[in-house]
Amino acid sequence: MFTSTKRVIRSGWINFSRNSWLTTATVFIIVMVIFLITAIFIFRGMTNFLIKDLEAKVDLTIYFQEDVSEKEILDAKEELSKLPEIKNVTYISKEEALEKFKERYQDNPLLLETLTEVGNNPFQGSLNVVVSEAPQYESLVSFLEASSFQDLIEKIDYHEKKPVIERLFSITTTLNRGGIIFSLILAFLAILVAFNTIRLTIYNSREEITVQRLVGASNWFIRGPYLFQGAVSGFFAALITLLLSAIVCFTLNSKIEIFLPGFKLFNYFLNNLFIIFLIQLLSGAVLGIISSIIAIRKYLRV
């Protein structure tokens, strides 16, 4: 068994190194396929970052009545914090609200003068709430309307922000579905191209395969070298793709950050380096081996 395996590996390596132009073409095609799969992985990362960034910019504010004490608002904050869908709850006091208003409109002296004429602080204590996912805001409002502190609430700005929240939900849903469909289509096309290229390589050796079959060589002895050749092609393709991916991510890092502030492409690549290389290695091996199995099957029927 060991001797047979050794011969299969030796034969596979000879096939890999002998047909240089077909080997180069096969590796090149697998590189394109693996790079495409890597691009899909990184695109999903960018999409998820964009979705989280959009969700983080949408919040809900609960305004309490003027005579409600700070302790009552903090009790309501504690109760909200226990809900599993709540990502963050921030208490904004009357004084903080006033300071934020002054800071925001510091370049509008007329508005600040009007505020001075009012005399007392017209702002209310409030809670700023952020949930994990946009669709959860509606269920949160239903909870607030039936909560033990509903009588303390003067206003919830959900209805003012509802169109924005619904639009966000629509965008995130479209991005997720579009990304999945796009990935499946590209993956299918990539596998098809790789299969046809490897089939061309095996077609070039069809007479040799037929002769081996006629003299009684086993399916394993005939198929083995091509499986090994496919695996080696996939391995070298994965190494080349890893280097190519690193160069592309480093080059595009600053350009991507212009369109997607906060997302550092090269850092994302480095942080996921092990997963990316594992995906590339498995993709290369699977493409090389599976395509070889399918492509050689017809030549084993003699």
C-alpha cells in the first residue's frame, strides 16, 4: 500500500511538473476562483460593517415628563437594560440636554438669545436607546406603552424616526439577500471554469489513461496521480492567492476607507488571516480534487 501510494504521488508530481503550460493554466484559473471566493468573504465583512454602522446611527429617545425625578428615570433605565434586544441605554439629564443644545447651535446667536429669554431650562430628562437590530424598535415601543413607567413618559420619538428605521431595515435586508445571491452565482461560475480547465488537463492524457485501464491498472492507481496533481495545484494556487489578496487589500485600504469610513480593509485582512488562508487552502484542494474526480470518471469506463 505504501509503495503504491508513493508511486501515485511520484506520478502525480511528474504530471504536475511535466505539463508546464497546462499546469500554469490550471493554477491560474484556480487562483482566479480562490481570489473570487476571498473577495466574497471580504465583501461580506464590508457589508456587515456597513449594516452595523447604519444601525448604530439609528436610535430611539424616550422623553419623560418635567416633574419626573432622576431616580425614577434611572429605575426605568435599569428595567430597560434587562431586555435582551437592548444594546445600549444612555441617560441624558436636563442639564446635559441644555449643554448639548448650546454646543450644537453655538453659531446661531438668535436661537441662544431666545433660550436665555425663556429663563429656566426647557429641556426634559430622557433615555437614549439603541437596539441590536432595526426591526426591534417597534416591539420596544410596544413594551414601553405597557411598562410600569408608561405614565412617566411624555413622548417617544419613534414615529418621527419610523420612516428612517424602516428604510434602514429595507437596506440591510437587501444587502444581505443580494450578497448571498451574488456569492452563489459567482461561486457556481468559478467552479465551472475550474472544472473545465482541469478536464482539459486530463483530456490531454486520455490515451495514457486508456492504456493503463486496458492493462488492468486499478481505478485508484489511475485516478490517484490526478487527485494529487489537483491537490498540489490547489495548494500553490492558495499560496499565490494569499499573497495577491494581501497586496490588493493593502493597495485598496485607503480608497475603501474613503467610501466606508472606519473600515480598514488591510486590518480586516490581517485580523482574519488564518480564516482567509484556511478558506483559500480548502477551496483550492476541493476545486482541484473534486474537479479531477469528475473529469477523469469518463476515462475509467473502458
